[in-house]
Amino acid sequence: MFYDYHMHSNFSNDSKSSMEDMIKKSIDLGLKEICFTDHVDYDVDTDYGPPIIFDEYFNKLENLQDKYKNKISIKKGIEFGLQKQIVDTCSSVANQYPFDFIICSIHSIDKLDLYFGEFFKGKNQHEAYEMYFNELYSVVKTYKDYSVLGHLDLIKRYGDYNKLLDDKLFSDIIETILKQIIQDGKGIEINTSCYRYNLPDLTPSRYILNMYKELGGEIITTGSDSHMPSQIAYKFDYIYSYLKSIGFKYVCKFDKMNPEFIKI
Ligand SMILES: [Zn+2]
Ligand SMILES: [Zn+2]
């Protein structure tokens, strides 16, 4: 009874997998429901090629929903790469199309994609982490058209440092972000791409997951962030049991942007 709510297809520039191949593998794995969350990143200096054409995206999703309706439930989502200067653009897209689920992620800051390292130039590690969390807070203060925050501590993936900085150094800003999203009725995801990036902890970290729980956070989705079939639902048996062990009783799935709670 796993729900993979973070999955890319070749509608994302960084995936070559067809939606149909992702669906077939999900059925083989016995998943009940999946949600495609292809990339939408506006106002970035990097050329990602042509953006998603939403009419094509929804047509394809609706055809596949129908074709596989007796085998698996397929939801319509996207992953926005938010930045503080594109909040209005993302809100208007979010309200224009019939999404079930929207992930709010930070991939770039001031138009610089964190992946390419330019962002880290001229900053020490502490400054880079602090800027990342401040950007995330600026976004969640004003942007409300989403379901969960994607890979909340993504900054730890990048920057080519010998070791990660301790979450405790940023606990105030992390707590402020979590309080804001709880107040807004939003959630977080647990993203198992941490294993592909060889991170020493989960994404977000166990410290952040526990803080979210202690602050009263209840909305949590599970996502593999898969870009190919072999990554789907990776380590979900472990993360479901981990969530249960720290007191979460439910994970969420979404329909038309409304959370539904599924007992773990
Ligand atoms: Zn992402
Ligand atoms: Zn993703």
C-alpha cells in the first residue's frame, strides 16, 4: 500500500522515461496510486529546453488514467521550482489547470540553479545554507498554491563540501518555515532520492521530520523523485516504517488539491 507522489517522465527535461513505462513498473510493484510531478521551473538562467505544454500534459495523463483505471490510480501533479520573484506566475498557473497535487521545491535562487554550483561561488557553506532556507521562507510566506514542500533540505545535495552542516545551526529558520506551512494547511514530503545522492540522512533529515511532528505537522507524502522506472518507490518499506516509528499514523494522497489521510 505505497503511494509514490514524486515521479518524473519525459515531460521533464531530465528524464527520458515515458509515462507509460513508469506506470507499468508501478503496477508491477503493486502500487495503488502514483502522482506524476513533472518539472516546471520559470525564470532560470539555465536553458532547460521547451517548457511543458500543459494541454498535452493533461491529455496524456487523462488518456493513461483511463487506459489503466482498473490497475492503478494516476494523479495529476507538477513540481514547481519556486523562487521569490515568480510566486505570482506559479499561482496563476496553479489556478489555471486541474491539478491534484503540487510540490513546491526550491531548485534555483536568484535564477541560479543550485545543481550547477554557480550559486555557491563566493559564499561559505553556512552562508549558502542560510540563503537557501531564507529563500524557502520568503516563498512560503507569500506562495500558497501548493500541497507539500519538496525535498525540504535539498541544499545538502550540492556544493561539493566535505561534510554537511548540522541542522541545529539553522533550527530557528527551519522551525519558522514549518510553523508557516502547518498554519497554511500544507505539508512536506519524504523524498527517497537521498539514497541516490548518498546522503547520510533522509530528505528531509530525521531531525526535521521529528521537528515537524512535534510542531503538530500531519500532512506528509512519500516520493521517490524517480526519473526512471528502477527508482520508483525506492526504500518505501523503510520510510513507511520509520514514519510510523516516530509517531506518524498517516501518509497523505491528494485529490483536486485536497489531502486524504491513509493509515500507515
Ligand atoms: Zn526537485
Ligand atoms: Zn523532482
